[in-house]
Amino acid sequence: MQVNKTGHAPRRRVVDYAGAAVEEMTRYCAARPGSPSAVRRPQLFFRGELWIALLGPNLQEGIVGIGPTVAAALRAFDAQYLAGLRSPNERISPPVKSRQSCTVQLPRPTEC
């Protein structure tokens, strides 16, 4: 990897990741046109080694999916979105079989 005078990688790399992420999201949504990701189009972020799909103002109040790839984050987002539509008694799910994606369900703040 090339490093510029400031000791950082060229900015073009960031653009390459963004373009690749948009393409991967487009392919994912085209293959699953009725999925929550395709219908709601969450924002994508890359933090550390993980992709984050977020619908809402922030991680605490929104619906979030996290995974090592864009597709894994979108699958986790879809699962969380659909889990939010079920009644509280239906939300208990079996253990996660795959280690490819990770889902985080954040508690919603209580209203006064």
C-alpha cells in the first residue's frame, strides 16, 4: 500500500470501499427485493473491521445490523427489523449458527 507525505493511505481507497459497498448493497437488495434492507435502505458505515447498517438517528434509537461484510450487516439488519415487527413472545430465537454476522439489539429508551 502506498503512503502519501502525511503518512496516510491515499483517499482514493476510501472511495473504492464506498463504491464497492454501494455495489454490494445493490446486489443484495436486487436478490431480495422485499427485504427490509431493499425497502428501507439503511445507511452503511465501516468501523474498524465491521460494516454497520443503520436505520434511524443513531445506534441507540435505530435498527442496527453489524457484520464483517456489507451482506452480513444487511442480513443482520433484516433480522433485527423483522424481530421488531414480532410480538414480544415471538422474539426469543434459537442460538446463532453462523459466526459470519453479528446482530446487536439495543434497548429502546423508555418514554416518560
